[in-house]
Amino acid sequence: MTPVHRRELLGFATAGLVAYAVDLALFTCLRGPAGCDPLTAKSLSFAAGCTVAYAGNALGPYRGTRPRGLRPYAVFVAVNLAGALVQLCCLTVSHYGLGLTSQRADTVSGAGIGMALATVLRFWGTRTWVFRDEGRSGSWTG
């Protein structure tokens, strides 16, 4: 891995960790004290985390790509909706399919397993479609 790749990955991970913290804290609060159902809580926490992630990536690792207009944000939202769908599927299978209905089980499936799978999709989509840089050197695929 080149130094450029390391910086990009570190910046993406940093923005993602901050967004994850916002997502997890809000989900936990909405699912627990606020008494929201798991899918509503996850949807609302996703929206907050998505906004934080876009800002972090736009101001951080991809600030040199200078995306213009609404297209990059719209594509970012679409990529993150695909990631959210992965998370919601994990939560739905766990909560409704497997009957694991505790707050802890919902957190592990939606904000743990689902988030890990969705992160791979989000990194690829963010780098490939949102913050494209025609002059980017090197490839993540070899």
C-alpha cells in the first residue's frame, strides 16, 4: 500500500469513525430511552451519520477532488442508502427472523455486523463514484 493509499484510507476511516459514533449514539438513545422501534431508530441514526460522513470526507481525504454541484452529494446519499439497506437487512434478519429482540442484539446486528459490511460498500462507492479523481495514482484492486 502506497503512502497515498494509507492517507486516503486513514482519512476515510477517521470520517467513518466519527460518523459511526454519531450513528451508534443516536441509535442507542432512540432505541433505548426514546423507545423507538429498531428500524425507525436505525433510519434516523443513519441520516445523521451520513451527513457527518459526507462532511468529513469532503473536508478530509477527498478535499482535493473538488466535487461540484448536487451530484456528488446525491450519489453519496445513494451509496450510503445502499449501505443502510445492508445494515437494515442485518437488523431485520436478526430482530424479526431470528427473534433476537434485545437492545444489545439490535445494536450488534445493525450497528456492528451491518455497519462492517456496509463500510466496505461505502468505501468503494465513495472513492469510485462520489469523489472521483481522474488523476488518482494507483489502484486498490492491484
